[in-house]
Amino acid sequence: MWFPVSLNLKKPVNSKFTQQELPACKPILSPGWVITTFAFIGLIFIPVGLASLFASQRVVEIVDRYDVACVPEHLQDDKLAYIQNSTVDKTCTRKLKVPRLMRSPIFIYYELENFYQNHRRYVKSRSDKQLRSREGESDTESCSPEAKTSNGSVIVPCGLIAWSMFNDTYGFSINSKVLDVNKKDIAWNSDKYHKFGSDVYPKNFQSGPFIGGGKLNSSIPLSEQEDLIVWMRTAALPTFRKLYGKIEVDLEPNEEIMVTIHNNYNTYSFGGKKRLVLSTTSWIGGKNDFLGMAYLTFGGLSLLIAATFILIHLIRPRSLGDPSYLSWNKNPAGYSN
Amino acid sequence: MAFVRPLLDPSPRPPPVPGSLPPPSADLPRPIAEPPIGSDLSQNPFDSSSRLSNASARLRVDYNSGDRVLFPEPGSADSFRRVSGSRTAVRHGSGAESDRFGVASLREISDEDARFVYIGDPARTNERFQFTGNSIRTGKYSVFTFIPRNLFEQFHRVAYIYFLIIAILNQLPSSPSSDGYEDWRRHRADRIENNRTAYVLSDGEFRPKLWKDVRVGEIIRVRSNESLPCDMVLLSTSDPTGVAYVQTINLDGESNLKTRYAKQETLSKVPEKDPVTGVIRCEQPNRNIYGFHANMDIQGKKVSLGASNIVLRGCEIKNTAWVVGVAVYAGRETKVMLNSSGAPSKRSRLETHMNRETMLLAFILVAMCSIVSIFAGIWLRNHKDELDYSPYFRKKDFSEKEEENYNYDGIGAEVAYRFLMSIIVFQIMIPISLYISMELVRLGQAYLMIQDRNLFDETTNSRLQCRALNINEDLGQIKYVFSDKTGTLTQNKMEFQCASISGVDYQAEMDPLSADHADCSVRVGDQFWRPKMRVNVNTDLVKLLRSGHGREERKYVYDFFLALSACNTINSKLIDYQGESPDEQALVYAAAAYGFVLVERTSGHIVVDILGNRQRFDILGLHEFDSDRKRMSVIVGCPDKTVKLFVKGADNSMLGVLEESLDLDVVQATKNHLHAYSSLGLRTLVVGIRELTGGEFHEWKSSYERASTTLFGRSKALRLVASNVESHLHILGASGIEDKLQDGVPEAIESLREAGIKVWVLTGDKQETAISIGFSCKLLTTNMDQIVINSHSKEACRRSLEDAMAMSRKHLQMVHDAGRISLALIIDGTSLVHILENELEEELFKVATACDVVLCCRVSRTEDMTLAIGDGANDVSMIQMADVGIGISGQEGRQAVMASDFAMGQFRFLVPLLLVHGHWNYQRMSYMIVYNFYRNAVFVFVLFWYILYTGFSLSTAITEWSSVLYSIIYTALPTIVVGILDKDLSRKTLLKYPQLYGAGQREEGYNLNVFLLTMVDTIWQSAAIYFIPYLAYRNSTVDGSSIGNIWTLGVVILVNVHLAMDLFRWTWISHVVIWGCIVATWICVIVIDSSLSCPASALFWLCLLGILVVGMIPRFALKSFRGYFFPSDIRIGRELEKAGGYYEAVAGSIEMRPVVGAGGARS
């Protein structure tokens, strides 16, 4: 590459920029700075870690895996036959004990394990255009193999994600008194108002020979089908929870909750697990000790590094900016290679 | 050096025209009708540099023939073997060989090597060989060769191979399209050029013909201001003496007009009426624009043609109404086209190393793709039974009547698809954008270098020119500097300092304004003219000349100065002396100052104003300087009818031909003076005289005529004639000329040496002169051990080399004991030739590389970074072949500058250029490369970790948009700004401690260890970025895009903070760019996702903070520990800057240590 030969032989401009003399801060990692930085990190991280650990400990969480337990004894050997047989009653009752006081709101989640909602095939099998408005109804190219029915009419909502919608239902009661489950506002507002159209109604949904999951009421627009909206926001990881609803009363310790589950969703075909989760929440979210532990660990490590630095500094001090440390001064023969 | 541009300079002497010669004296033989051919091509007779240049030229030939090419010179090696029928190399663009031009044209060309051009008979000319037509093609590609050749061009960079694969995978056209456009434009320009009109003789008149149809052998007429369509031999011109002026600015950049001649035999012919018939036998097409040799058979006479008889395509005819010539080379065989390939493009050392790491990254990439695809295969096999109906995979498609597989072709095919797809996903592992950033950074660096006021030369009003843009960083890694001496270290302004005349030493006085000085003016008409150059004179000598009539020494002094004004090839134009050699100029000016003013010179006579008395001398014969004789001579017919032979030459060649028996004392005294002069660093010449008797003259004349008509071996015959007559000389005296050093050269060389750069000066001076100059410019110091090799036989050379080896070994051992004594190797041209002829190069290299200073020797090693600096055309090949070539834009034309990568005004600028800009550029570029590798790898590793959690299905953690914007918006600008502006140390510190330059020489900024360490850090950082959010959000309701945003922001913030941490200087620009990039990323992420309700959570912020701290801890800790406990020189330098004047004030003695230490190390 050739640079155009500069023939205008003017004296270069005398500015701080062209002479590379812009005023600048030139920080050096002096021991003071290093020790202060590590000590500071340690002093911030340890309290934060403790706080989040404490918050996480305060969260009360009930987890109940029911996918195996809800299959009747005699069908345990062939769960797939059980779930695919529409004549068998899928209702199942579970009893959960409240360990500690659970303050409302209590969030109800279903948790699926070994379900790759982040699989490339799956993630792509949807049509955002179709979901957003009626005009995009025929935009189903990305939805195969659930784009059209066998007679060629468009499926709304199309794609594997919608087709595989979770359809177990839960009912709760304490001492035969039914607990109300609030299923409103479980989806993100941005999704409800911007991504799912109020003029889009389900059409030809689950009409194929192979039913993947839940069905939709074709008289309610998609923007109000919150279960679908929640389901369509695909999870990042193969084990995930999704919000089912909220219980808006406090639950007392040692109360026994009776859960009536309609065990419709087929996870048996791929070895998936289903759990029901009841959980309170805190400023840090759900129950997760990791962040607190991580902050404590690295806060401690920082303090340790700071201490080590101080120690070595005391044992082998070096005065900064001493020219005798220059390599050619330390080792006279060495500099000429 | 001046003497190497003989051909293209205006040669003021017109060719001999019989009528214009002075009427011969009655008792003298007629002057020779034709002076030696090519005598207009004045060689500097006395610049002994040619000695060395010749040796070095031979050296290069040896290397080529021995298949040991020191600097591979692409493309030129074979052309140059083809050109040189004999072992004398023709180096294009340079060449100091004595028998190159005029004499070379007399060389026989064997039939198989020659091309025959039948004048005016293109059909016959092209009968035997189909010579190339005159159409040209500068476009690199044709329709058929575009794709393969373009690919070949692109594949110079390993990354482009990879890029090609990516392009195929993406089915996207890539950079060839722009290349294709460029080429199309070139084709269009060629078409215009090819369709220009020339006037070609056919059927007795000149008719228009398109350039592309012009054929070799045709006779063409070109008018004033027209361009020449091809290379042609002049037949006649509008000037009756056959002179034509051409402008060669397109060829060599020189704007002055050059003179060309038509041969006498043809210039009177009018081609329209009197068709010229004849055959030209000329050499095969070659790149040498300064040389041409051919013979022309015309009307039974054999006429030799030289470079002064040919006009080249690309030049324009000026000041000449028309010229007629015969085409000898056409189209792509013309010299301009053969040269148009340009200088070999250079690639910086860093970039070469970068290719190695690119390969490594490619290997990592393939490994990652393999892991993903193999695990995908295993996963598919393990889940084989479930996939048909599993909701997230759904292998079966029910939309058709038949149940069939949807988008699934079996595990094998799936693995293959995954592999290819993963290459696309991970492609930014190889940072293609780095190449673009590097170009931008180099552009910025070049701008700052050009703008540096310390590199601005006030005297010539010129600033640094960056002609090559891709080797900025090489300036920081130089280990060897090869410097030309004359004109580069010295000013190339020769000054006559002292003379020894018949054994008496006359030193010029220092005061140039002595009263006598004004007396050397010459009356021309009514005007008094005075020589332009002032010369210091010796008053005694002036007195002697003016008033010492009758004294015996006056005769010698008289002859001495007459010899100085007569025996040269200088031409005088209003007493402004123009000549090839500054030495000769100095001598003629000196003679003028003493009252011997050369007023006029033609080929037949000279007019000298001797002490106010104008006299005319006939030049009866002239023997050019050549490198074998190392002297020149003229035979002068004096007004008193005597014939005198004046000879001047290098002392060792002259002392052999003196008649020592005649004046033993004088010779001895002169020898002593010579030794004294050269010890002072002066360039010395010896002048001798012999009066020829009539018989001797006739004998010489007949042998000269015989020799000059010899067909074969003419140059040798002429040389023999010259040697015969140049014998039994009386010594007249010797002169000492000073070539002053440029400003700041000693300090510059000292700085470079302290910086650990080995400086080799190439000079052709006498050994004593070279050594004394070496001392004066601090190249040599008294506490160095010198190894001097000046043996004149093979055996002696071998022995002295062995001694030298032993000595250098001894020194190497001493390194371990005590401080090391520096070694200097001084070797003279003869020994060099002996050594190279006897295959002792290996030994020589061993010795030479062990030495700190090598004087007078032109060898190099390829594995170390070399820099060549020179100012003349003879330095061109050295400049082109060194890793970095620097041209001094001085008085000497522009060839060196044209061939150079950087051009500047003064040698001393080398110090700021290397120690300051080179150091900065190297630090910046090396950091930038490592950083770019890291930056892209971090991103790819984050993607990789996520893929492990998606059933190896290549879902991406970060949206496709962010992937695209990552290296364009999110992280691009900071690295470019840092690459242009960051400075590890200030200019002052770098100049104060030249040893800091060692960082680049030792490749501290970028090497395999740095790369590997960075890669380990990369893996840690990517793990922090991925796993902190992963573990924090495990078993939660988090969705793909929310956690994806955390990963995106995490990568970008970490990568930018990483850069911020490594930044040396925080200017407002760095702040704007780094924080600006993070803000811009944030905005982009919000826009892309269009819903950010989740990020507001505390978990989100804690994750980001955790990523930042956990990611940076290892690097920060390592950096702190290393900087404090194992500080690099650069770190200490920075602390020194920070401490400011503290150490200078308090610990002055310590502060002195670098200098003392360096000296101590050497003494």
C-alpha cells in the first residue's frame, strides 16, 4: 500500500495533538494503588455477598417433582402409553407442606428439566410477524414443520414453540378451602402490548394428527393468552421455570396444601422432568446462593491478594523510579543481546 | 553518491562534430575524431567509493550464483542473470560498474543473446522472433487469469484463506470485487494509452498509426512535447548535431532535461527520401533504465550504441522539434514497463508473526468446531429414540400426507452441517477486522510521524515522507543499520583543504575572506565572474603563483593546478561547475581559487584562464575513470605545442605508476602527507604528469584508434592503451578534500549504538580515511578493539580471518567474566573480494556479527531486522532489500527516495524516527494485535460455552445483530485510537535512555508467550462472563434474550475495561472513546431487544459487577505483581517520568549511570 507522497513541504502544524503532547493522566500501578484497589474490592464484595446470601436464605421455596408420581402404579412401566391415552384420567393430587411462613405474593412456577427450549431448531420455529398482527398471518416460512395444516391452511400461532405449549394445570386448596390463583399479569407487558397482537386469533391450532401440547381458545386474541406469551419467551437453559400464577395470601407454617394436577403434558417421550414450584421472592430474586458465595469468595481473594502484596512489599521493597533497576544497569553485558 | 547517475544527467559535451573541432596544429597529429564512446557519461574518476560498490556488486552476484541470496529480490534475480552475459551484474537503478555504459556498449553481444533489429524493416525484424507488439497491459488480470491470480494475491495473508472459506460458506462476494474495479480502471487507462497515435514511416512518408500497432524495427518520428511510444534508438533529430533533449520525470522523477544523441552515421539521413538500412544488435530487454548496449551495422560500418543513443518510452521530447528513431523495444518489453512492477512490497515483521498466531487461532477454531460437531453427533445418538416426537426437536413432519423427516438427514450429515455452521458462528475468532484496523492505525501513525516537527528539515524545507504504509512498526525492531557514507553521514559538499605539491605541504587557511580570495575572478566581456564556491586558500601558495616567477617550485605548482583544471570531466557554464563528482568539482573550484579558472570545455578543447591570462588547450585524448585502474587521464596539447599527459587517481593506484627513481624524496614526502591527510579524514588524490614526445604520442594515438575500432573486447583494449600510457609519471602532488559530516551525526550514531543497534557504514574510502571518519562520527571509540583485515592475498585473508575469529571468540568468553569490550571490524574492499571469492563468507559473517561496528563491508543477515539508509541511486537496491529502507532526500536526485519506505532530510532524524516513533509504533501495534486476538476470542468462547448447553445445536447466546456490531461499533474505535495515540513513554525519556529501544528488538510486545498468556486469560475471562450469569440465573424464569443481553454487555464492558486498564495515557480522547463505546453498546442492546424490563433487577447489576471484577482479577494481579517486583525497562521508565525531576535532583550520580554504565560495558 502506498501513501500519497506529500509534496507540499510545509512545516508541520505545531499543535498538541500532532506533536502527541495532549495533556494526559498517566496512571501507574504503584503498590499504594494496587493494595487500595484490592482492599476496596474486598470490602465491597464481602458485605454484598453476605447480603445476597441472607436474602437468598430468606426465600421460602417448595419444589415438588410430580411427573413420575402422577402416573398410576400399574402404568409406571409404560408412561408414554399413559400420557398418550386420552381415556385415562390424568388428574393427580399432591400434598405439599409449607416449611416456613410464606408471605404473599407466592409465585407458582412449573419447572421443566431436559427440555431444550434453546435448541436452534426450536428457537427459530416461530413467526414474530404473524404473532404481532393479522397482516402477517401468512408469514409462516420459519415455522415448519408446524406452518400449515395438511390441507394447506395457515396455522396461527405457527411453529414448534406454540405447538408444544405446556398444558398441565394446577388447583390449590388448604383444608378443602380453594386458594385462588391469579393468572393475570404473568407475562411481560412489552410482550403483551408490542409482540402479540390484539387482533390475532388462534386458527387451525393443534388440528394436526399429532398434538404437541395445550390448546387455545380461538375466540381470545393472542395478546390476552398469557400462558402462551409466557411459553413463547423461550428459556435460556435446558432446565427452566415458567410463571404459572400467583397466590395472593400468606401461607402459614406447617399448613398442608392440596394440589390437584392435570398431568397432560408429555415429557415422558424425551425423558424430561416436571416440577411444581411455590416460591416467595426477595430483592435478589428467587432462591440462589451462588451469587452470594461468589461475592464472598472473590471478596476474600481480593483481601488475600492485598495482604500478600503488603507482605511482599514489606519483605522486598522497591523504590519506584530508581534507574538502577533498568536492565542495562543491573546487568551490564546483557543489553546488547 | 554522486557518481552513479551518469546516464540521465545532462551531458553538456556535444558529440564530436568534425567541423566544430579546433583546427589541428600543424605539427600535431589530428585530434582523434571520436572520443571514447560514452565519454560523455562521466564517471567520477576519483570517488574511490566505486571500489567498494563494485565489490559489493560482485558480492551480490556471487550470492545469486551460489544460490545463497542474502536478500531475496523477487523477480529480479533471473532477469539480472539473463542480462549479464558476463559476470558483471547490471543492477537496475544503480550500478557503479566501471564498464557499464559507454564502455559496456562496446562489449560484444553474442548472437544468441542479441536481438536483431532491421532498421525500417519491421517484417524482417519480426521474422525470426516475434517481438512483443507495442500494446501494454498494466491491469494485473485478464478475463481468464482474474480469479486464480487474484486469489493468489489475496492468499498472501493466511487470514484470507480463511476468509475465502467464510465467503463461500456465506455465499457472499468479498474483496475481489473492489480489486476487480481497480483493474477495470487500469484496463481502461491502458486502452486509452494503446490507442494514441504515433507517426511511423511507411512508403516514404510518416503516417499515423496506433501505438499498439507499432512494431520493433519501424522508424518513428516524434515531435516536441510528445511522449515516446516505445524505446527507440535515435537516428536523427532536428538539431544538426543530432542532439535531442528528453524529460525523464516519469521514469526517475528528475525534472531536468537529459541529452541524447543520434549517431553521426545516421543523423544526416532523411528517412523519407533516403531509407536507412542496417541492423542493430542489441541486448535482451531488461529493467536497467540507465544502461543500453548495442551495435549497429550501417553501410558496412559497425557503430556502437550506448545508453545516450536510446530514448525510452514514458519520456517526453523537449526543446527539439522532432526526432526520428527506430523502435528496439516495444510494449511490455520497454524499460519503463519492465520497471513498473515497482519496489518489492514489504511486510512488517509483526504481521509475519501474526500469521503464525492466526494459524494457531485457526487451529483452536477447528478444534472448537470439531468438539461441537462431535458432541452434537453423540447427543443425537443418545437421544435418537426421543427426537421423532420430542417437542423441541420434532424430527417428523406431519404437514404432508406422508410422515417424513423434517430437516434431518441422519447423524452423519447433521454432524457435517454442524461443523460448517459452527465455523460461521465462530468465524470472528480470526479477526478479519484487525487487518482493517491495522491499516487505519498505520495511516494515523504515518500522519503523526509526518507531522512531527522534530523530523522537519529546515534547510531543505522537507518533512518526513511515509512512502510505505505497512511497515511502521518495523521501525521499532531494527537491529542493524546499514548506512551509506557519502551524502548520508556526510554533507556531500567537498571542500578542498590541503595540497602537497612536489613534497611541500600547503594547508588552506581557515579564513576564507582573505584578501587574495577576491582575485580569482575572470573577465568575460565587460563582466567579472567569480566562481560560486568559496575555497579556503593558502596565502603562501597564492603568493608563489603570482609573484614567484622563476622559482623552481612554481613550475610544479603551475602544472599541478593546470592538471586540476584540465584533468576532469567537469563542464563549466559561466564558471558554475557542474559535474558528476563533488570531488572533481571541489578540485576545479580550488584551481579556480588559485587563479586557474576553467572557463569553457568542449570535447575538443578547454579554455583556462590562468592568472588572468586566457589560454586554450586541446584535449587530444581522455581516458575515463574505471574501477580497475582507479585513475583517469587526459592528453593535452598545450599552446606551446607540447603534449602533456595529466593523470589523477587514488593514491594506491597512482603510486604504482610513478617513476619513483626520478624524485624519490618527493614521492616519500607525498606519501607521508597522504597518510597525514587521510588520518584527518580527508579524501586524497594523487596527480601526476608526463610530457609526451611526438613519437610517444603517435604510438599512443595509433594504438588508441586501433583499440577503439576493435569489435570484440573493446573496453579491455582501451583499458590496456590507457594503462600503457599512464606510466613513468612524475609526481606533481596530492590533494586532500574534506567531506563534512552532517549535523548531529556523531550524536545520532552514538544514540543508535546505545540502543543496541549495530551500525554498519558502507564506504569506499581509503581505510585510514574510513577509520578516521569512523572516529569523528563516534562510530569507533578508542576503547574498542579493532580487527583490521586488509590483506591482499587469499592466504593472508584466510589467516587474518582466523585471527579475527579467535579474537571474537575470546571476546565472547570475556562477556562472562567481566564487562565486554566492543569489537570493531574494519575490512577493505580487496580483502572483502578475496574473502568472498574463496568462500570464506561464513567465517566473515561470524566475525562481522560478533562485532559492534563493521566498517566498509556490505553483507547482511536476513533473520534480523535491517534498515538501510542512503541517498543515491547506488543505494537503491540496498534500500529495497532491507526490511526498512530510508532515503535521504538530498542533493542527489530522487531514486533513493523513490525506492525508499521513508524519506527524510537528515541522517540525525533516524534517532527520533527509530527510538521515538519506531518504539511507539511497535508498542502500539503489538498491543493492538494481541488485544484484537483476545477481544474476538473472548466473544467466541462465550458463544462456545453457551452452545454446550443447547444440545450442541449452535444457538447463539448473543443476538446475531450484536455479533455483527461487536467488532464494528462495540469495540472497534478504542483499539484504533489506542493504536494511534497511546504512548508508553515520553519522547524525552526515550531519547534519554536509548536502551529502551531494546523492547522492540527483543520482541517484548508481541511474542508467542504473550499470545499464549493472553489466550489463557481469555479463557478465564470468557468463563467469568458466561458462568456468572449462568449460575446466578440457573433454575429461574430467565429467557434467552434477557440473559443474552447480560452476556453481551458483560463481554463489551470487560473487553473495554481491559483496554482501559492497559492504557498508558488517559487523554480526553481515550475517555470519550472507551466510555462512549460502552454507552453506545448499551443503547444498541436496548434498541435491538426493544424490551428491557428484566435488566433493572439487582441480580442483573450484581452479575455485571461480578463479571467485571472476577474477569479482571487475575490480569490485574499479575500486572501489578510483575510491574512491581519484576519491572520491565518500560515500567521503570514510566516511574522515572512520574518521579519527574526527583531523581535527577537528589540522585544525580545514579542518574548518570545509564551513560556511564553503557560506556563501562564497552570499555
